[in-house]
Amino acid sequence: MINTLIFTGIVLLALSSFVALYRAYKGPTTADRVVAINVVSSKVTAMIVLVALYVGQPSYVNVALVYAMLGFLSTIGVAKYLLEGRLK
């Protein structure tokens, strides 16, 4: 029963990630695109955690944490580049 719920959560997160990817593609402003990519990164992080629960591998949670940190840092980098025009 719990595996069915976890699998359903993974599928729903994947489908909603495609909606965010569409917003990243069609976003009218660059800020919309950055936020959409950040949403995709967050959803992929949650999917990795659900996969860790589904297969019973707690080490995947470490991968999810690293992926979340990379997503956060890339969002900060892009935002800084958009505001200042450089990364220094």
C-alpha cells in the first residue's frame, strides 16, 4: 500500500515538473524562467527522496541533499548574474 502511494507521488511530481519546464520555456521574463528551474530542481529533489523510500536505500537521501544544494547555488548564481551582470 505504501509503495503505491510513493510511486503515485513520484509520478505526480514528474508530471508537475513538466508543467514547470513549460513555464521555463515559455516564461515571459527571465525571472519566471529562473523560478521555474528552481521549482524543477526542488521537485527532482523530492522525487529522489521518494525513490530512496521506494527502493529502501537511505544513501539516496545524501544525493538529494547535494542536488538541492547545487540547485540552490545555481539559482543564487543566476540571480546575481541577472542583477549585476557579472559573478564577481
